[in-house]
Amino acid sequence: MGNLKFILSGGGTGGHIYPAIAIANELKMRFPDAEFLFVGAKDKMEMQKVPQAGYEIKGLWISGLQRKLTLQNLMFPLKVTSSLFESRRIIKQFKPNAVIGTGGFASGPLLQMANMLKIPTVIQEQNSYPGITNKLLSKKANAICVAYENLERFFPKDKIVFTGNPVRQDLLEIDSKRKEAIGYFNLDPNKKTLLVLGGSLGARRVNQLIEKEIYNLVAKDIQIIWQCGKLYYHDYNHFSDGQLVQVVSFIDRMDLVYAAADFVISRAGASSVSELCLVGKPVIFIPSPNVAEDHQTKNAKAIVEKDGAILIKESELDATFESVFSNLISNQNLQNELSENIKKLARPNATKDIVEQIVKLIK
């Protein structure tokens, strides 16, 4: 099968970028001589994260529509046209065997142009509720790899493949890394560790909750790793005391932080949910209500309905968080039950299964 070439596009947030990198890594293991190119949106975080993972990336001049009339919106048609032309140029020059999109602004024009040029395309949809770009692209895509059931109302049924979401392969073996993790984060091995995840950009309401509760949490003899996101780091880093509380904007070693954690508080973005299923720690989901069609709540409910996690709505945090969290940390049976049930929902072979779909298209 000659020297294969793949273009991948996913960006805007870690939830789109890391699945694309996971797919590229798996393809690279399968085809060590293959060539890879990523396409992202200029000025978005993929322009840093993809090169850090060892891949080349090209940026398109593209962004989303704002909800109000702005100069950005007036520029939108121009940006789309420019991005389509640039995508065409990139594809013609690179000559990929397949193009894979995991969501984000840049994947729209790139996959649209790949479809027009008759290059096989694969969409990987992480959420229980797809965005408008993937709905439009699905009509021409060759395969659509999904992580939730009942997406036939959005996508052509004959193209849907239920694979689960790609996850970092280093999360498969975290149990053996606990000792290393305790040392890496300089934790007290005799205390329980709470991991707070606000997503790559941060979650304002989650951060406000931890700010309000921090002294109560520390009083429960708990140490905290609080990932507050880069937008909020300057507001909260003064809580870091080098011992019981560590405030970080971003975590590079997710495998180690999951290995160290005893409890997790997290948003319910699709990638986070998939990772937490694999990790199997007791988790409280606080879904963001500010996303399309409230899909984070739907993502979390899919786990909660199987008794695999606890869900607290943002609007109920002040009233219920303290009693729910106190009950969780004092109830070993509940901890064990949540861990066992969430692990049953994991799909550790998702990345391999997605790559299998890509390979079918290029044979």
C-alpha cells in the first residue's frame, strides 16, 4: 500500500484536538512510513498543541459566527471562501489518501473541499448532539464514527459506526502509575486527592464553586489539584500553597493526574466523559449549560442513568454541592459502585476501531 498520506483537522478546544492526535498516533503505529498533516484555525490552541505532539499543522483563516452583529460576522463569508481555496490548495499539494475531521471551525471547509475532490472522508463525532458543521458534512462523508447511540436523526444511518471516542492510550495503564504520580505532583500519599477539571479553556462556574468551597474541602483532609484553565489562572493561582492546593492552567500529564486522583469534579465534554469512563474514578459531573443543545448534560446523563457518576446542575451547586460531596467521600460503597459502573461504559479500543474504518476506505 504505497506511502500513505493523511490530513487531520480538529481544533478550537482540547475536546477536538486530542481525538485527532490520538487517531494520528494510531495510524502512525499502523503505518510507520505514513505522512501526516494537520489543518487548524489560525490563532486557536491547535496551532501550539499539534506541533507539541510532533505533527506539522497549517492554519486557515476561519472562525465561528458570533451571536450578535459584529465585524467578525461580516467577515465570515470572506473567511469561508478564503478557507475553501486554501483547503483546496493544501489537498492538491499534499495529495492525501484520506481526510479525517474531529470537529472545530477548520474541519468544515477542509472536509467540504475533500468531498468535492472525491477524497475519502471520515467524521469523528464526539458528542451526543452533533454541531451544525458535522451535520452538513455527513451527507458526503464516507463514514461517521460516533460515541453515542441514537444519532440516526442527525446522520445517514448507513454511514454511522459506533466506535466510542478516541482516548489517550497512556490512560489504559494508570493503576500502575500511582506511586509515580504521587511523586510527580508532590502529593501526600496519606491524603485523598480531589482533581478538578474545567476543560482546556476553563469553566467559570466550576472555578467559582471551588473558590467558595476551598477551605471546607481542605478541612476534610483533602488535597486538591485544580485545573482552572488558562483564561482564569491569574484569578485563582494565589490559592496554590505548594502543599494542599495546586492551581494549574493546564495539565500535560493527564495519565499521572488521573492515577493520583481519588475523586474527580469535571465538566461533561465528550472527550472528558470518555476518558473518565476509562479511568474509573468516582466523578461528579457539572455540565456546562452554555453549549449547543445542552449536549454536556446529555453526555453526563448517559453515564448517570447507568449509575456510573453523579450529576449536579450549575443552578443547584450552591444548594447541594456540599452535602453531595460529603456523602461521596465518606461512603466507600458508593465510591466502589460508581467506579465499577463507569468502567463498564469505557470503550478502550475506540481509536483502533476508528482507524479500522479509515483503513477500509483506502484499501
